[in-house]
Amino acid sequence: MRTASPSAFAEIVAGNRLVAGDRETLVACRKRAVRAGKTVHCAIEVKPEG
């Protein structure tokens, strides 16, 4: 995939970094949404690359 579509691969990697960096927050947010039975708003921290 990296060779066939470098931009798509870069987007997947960037998304994975967001999820990996905020895994605990996202898990807690998902649990809140399940309990509420609807969409909830959650805040994550986004670190600069590098």
C-alpha cells in the first residue's frame, strides 16, 4: 500500500498515531457513548510530529 498510494498510507499512519496516543481517552469516550446511547463529544490531545 505504501508504494501504491503513499498519501493514503500516510493518512492511515497519522490516524493510527492519534488512536495510539489517546487510547485510554478514546476507550473512556466509547464507554460514555454506550452508556448514553448516543453520540458524545470527547477531547483528545494532539501532539506535534517529530
